Amino acid sequence: MKEIILIIVGSALVNNVVLSQFLGICPFLGVSKRVETASGMGGAVIFVITLASVLASVVYNYILVPLKVEYLQTIVFILLIAALVQFVEMFLKKSVQGLYRALGVYLPLITTNCAVLGVAIINVQKDYNILNSTINGFSVALGFAIAIIIMAGIREKTEYNNIPESFKGMPITLLTASLMAIAFFGFSGLI
Amino acid sequence: MKNWLERIYNGIIKENPTFVLILGMCPTLAVTTSASNGIGMGLSTTAVLVLSNMLIAMLRKIIPNSVRIPAFIVIVAAFVTMVQFLLQGFVPSVYQSLGLYIPLIVVNCIILGRAEAYAYKNTVMMSIFDGIGMGIGFTLAITIIGLIRELIGAGQAFGRQIIPVADSAAGKGGYVPVTIFILAPGAFLVLAFLIAFQNYLKRKAAKRAHRPIPAATCADGCAACGNEICGKPLISEEKTEKTENKKEVTTEEKSEAKTEVKTDEASDKEALA
Amino acid sequence: MSKMIKNAIIITVITIVAGVALGLVYEITKVPIANAEENAKREAWQKVFPKAELADFETTEVDEEKAKEAAASVNANALIDEVCTVKGGDEGYVITVTDKEGYGGDVQITVGIASDGTVTGISFLELSETAGLGMKAKEPSFYEQYANKKTDSFYVSKDGGEGEKIDAISGATITSRAVTGAVNTALAYYRSAF
């Protein structure tokens, strides 16, 4: 139990996937203009990363390791993620209309979110079993959601601020991210 | 005009993947804690980029349009793993310091982006030069970022102490490193200032030429990567393949989704201008 | 429909070719990778036991049970990877430990322990910490703190504890803890196994 709590706190807050590992930067900067869209993206990412962690872990432990083809890891994982995103999208559209309406737009963007592949590889590197991989995947994605929603909140508030011309757009967003990263350092005292 | 020279110039200056297109942010921010890490990452990415551009240009007549993205991903992933093994065997120090970020070259938007935007439509030779240009552009950019961070954050350049560091215990005066620059926040900070500086230069040049001031690059580099190059076409196209009976609904919804994103971007550009 | 099958075949062929090519590269690079690792290991052995000749080192089996107990007894999330005897254990032992609690990834170190329990030195095999912070563990001012000390355990200055004090690298407490955890695991294993 202690180990599980450590994984959750560690992955969601202390080693926040965006602010300290730099995974999933593109959506973090690109889809964080409105809190609403950011929450949608965050939800979709939690959904996909958790599923992808389970699948990648199962495939790695029960197919790649017994066949001694661990070197195919990267290729298999990325295909798995691409296929997973497709299936999730198709499934949601057919069966869970409400969820699809909420997350559908964001799903296609997730294949290239390096956090998904990153988590799958980290799980393998850390020798997590399937349960721990799932928990780690979920908490990493939770960390992503927290970061992107906070970011969107700040950007909504500062949208009409009078900032130097050259800093408008990307630079001010990066500066905001920098300050958030400093704030998240505070969590490192937790573990 | 020598076409291949133009390609290399394009990659380094005109369409520099990091500063102008704002692609491949993950490695740009993550591995730039030192200049040598930047070079290692940049050269590994260049190798993958050149090889994948070459192969994709070779196979461009064979790969069907509708499954091109999965095909690109497979090709890129294979090259990335090969580079990973080569590094592990022959330059283990680089392999160790880049760690997780080597396999993540697969999802570096620069590579898929170039495959889609250039290699799939052009000849083999030109695609190779495009890869070289883009690769050098990327390498230079992240080496510069790495150098700045290393210099301010530790007083070092390429791992060598350039500025003598103060040591209060020994009573020695000197430079007190601003450690935050080699930590995560420093990555965002340095990139923010570099892009702002570039915006400033652009605006100045535009003013002098009495041209309209270009909108700041903002996040459309990223959004474009996510929307147009890497994500959207793959999905919408495959969908028309896979769920033919639901085609109408799909396209309708897709276009709706796209306009939503587009308006978002447009409004952003407006706000910037 | 036939178009779909054709597409599927093409993509399958590409995937298979890529897989086979990868397998080939894997086979080709297997030897250099193993060599590189072996060399790094040898260098580390020599570094922690400068007195001994390369021929003196001999790998012995790791007692998994005791390794687990050792890590648990010092509260470290660490694994014993390899144990070597130096001159059959007369001179001492070299223990390779991986600690999973590093900041940027695993920390793998080699610990030399003389036959009387003195730590002769430590050397890093794998360290992917932040440059300028955790990476400073590779500087003599940090790692020499462990050398030539005869103790049951080390502790990081900030945390307090029993045994010898280790001054943490400023700004890299996590790395300092990981290294110390690994050294303590090696010591605990040494005590229980030899």
C-alpha cells in the first residue's frame, strides 16, 4: 500500500510528467488556451495513458519477454498506442456517446503525445508489474491533467494582460510554465 | 540555385525546427541540461531523420496514402531502435545521459513532420538533404540552449569549468552558479527568452521593410504538428477506410472538430496581431 | 475492399521487414554492447580495488533471498546485480548494486568492501541525474566520502541516522540518498552473506 501511494504522489506531483520530465509538452502548450478544452484533453489523456500502460505492460511481460524480442519494444509500443487510440475512438463513438462527445476531438492528438510512449517505457525500465504499471500510468496522466488545467486557468486570467510585444504568445506561455515548474518543486519535500 | 544548398539553409535558418517551427519540444527542453547532451541528442535525431527521410522518399510510390502514417511510424521506430543499439554499443556515455529520451525520438514531431511534409513528396536526394538541414538546425538549436543553461547554471561549457565557481567553505570567491537554469524551470525560461528575442528581431526587420508585422509564432507550431501533420489526417483518413458505413457522420463531425480548432487558432492570431 | 487488403499487406510487409532488420542490427550490436558493459564493469572493479589484479576478480552467485533482506534491512529500494570475490574473498568483495530511487533514473554503483568490512571505494556504472547537480556525485569530493571507512551504515547529513555521515550534494539530496542506500545495501549484503 505504501509503495502504491508513493508511486501516485511521486508520478503525479513530484516528478510531474510535464513540468519536470518534459513529456507531453506539445499539447500542454498547444491545447491550454481554455480551461474547458484543457480539461477535455486531460480527461482523454488519463483515459488513454491508463489503458496504454496496462496493455503495454501485458504485451511486454507476456509476449516480448517470453519470445526474447525485447528489442522490438519501441516499435511494438508505438503501434500499440496508435491502434489503441483508434479503437478507443471507435468504441466510444459507438457505445458511449456522452464520453465521445467530451473526449473525441482530443483522442487523435494523443498518438503523438510523447507522454504515452514515455510512460510505457518508464514502466518497463522500472520493472513495474502490471498493477504498478497501471497505477503509475494513471498517476502520470493525472499529473498531466493537473498541469494542463492549471496552465489553462492562468492563461485565461492573463489573456488580456499588457505584456511586451515580443513576449506575446509562446514566450509568455513558456514563462508561465517555468514559474509553475518552480512551484511544483515544493512537492519534492513530500517523498 | 543549388537546390540542395537551399534545403540545408532552409533547415538551419528559414525553417529552423526549434525556433521557427517550434517542433520537438520534449527533447529540446529535457536533454539540454548541458551542451554535450544537446549535441548527442541532436546528432542522434539527425541520423534518424536522414535515414527515415531517405527510406520514405524511396518508398513513397509504394506506401499507400491511407496507411502512410502507420508506415512512417514503423520505419521511424525501427531506425530509432537501431540508433539506440549503436549508441549503447559504441558510445555508452551518450546512451546513458540521454536515457529515456532516445526511444522517445520516435514521437519527435520533427521526424514525422518532415516525412509527411517533405520526404513523402520529394526525391530521395533532396529528402536526404532536407533531413541533413533540419537535423543540423535542430542540433545547433539545442546545443545553443544547452550551452546557455550549462554556462549560467554551472559555469561550465561542454563539461569543462569555464567560470571559476565560488566555494564559501574554502573561502574562495567566484561565480555563484544559478542552479535553477539546469533544473526544469530553467529550460522553459531559456526557451522563452530565446523565442522572445527572435520575435523581437523579426518585428524589427519587418518594421524596417515596412512589411506588416508577422504574428508571433505562438503555439501554432505545436498545434499544427498535433492537428495537421501527425494526428488528424491519420485518423480521419483511416476512419474513412475503416468505418465506411458511417462515413457521413464522421466527416461531418471531423469538419466540425476542425473548424473548432481552427477558430481557436484564428482568434489567437487575432489576439496576437 | 481489395484496396484495403492490399494496404494491409503493404503495411504488414513493411512492419516485418523493419522487425527483421531490427533483429539483425540487434544481433550485430549485441557483442559490442556486451563488451562495452563488460569494460565499464572491469574499470569499475579496478577503481574500487586498485590493489588487485584483473585476474583476481571472480564472479560468484548472488543469494537472492539475502539480497532482498539486505535491501529491506536498510530501507532501500535496491537490487544486488553482481557479486565478485577478490582473490577468492581473501582480499574482499566487489558488489554491484542498482538503486531505483535516483532522481533521473536508476543509480548503479560498484562498491568495494575489504575482507574486514572497510569500504575501499565506490564507482558509478549508471548515473543519469541532472547535470551540475546529481551528476556531481561523480566528483571525488562526494564519492571519496565513502572510501576507507569501516562502518555498518552511512547516513545522509540531512536525514540523520547511525554510522558514518555523508555530506549530501547541495541541491541533490535524492541522488545522495540513492547512492547511500546502494552502499548500505551492499554492506548489509556483505554482512549477511560472507
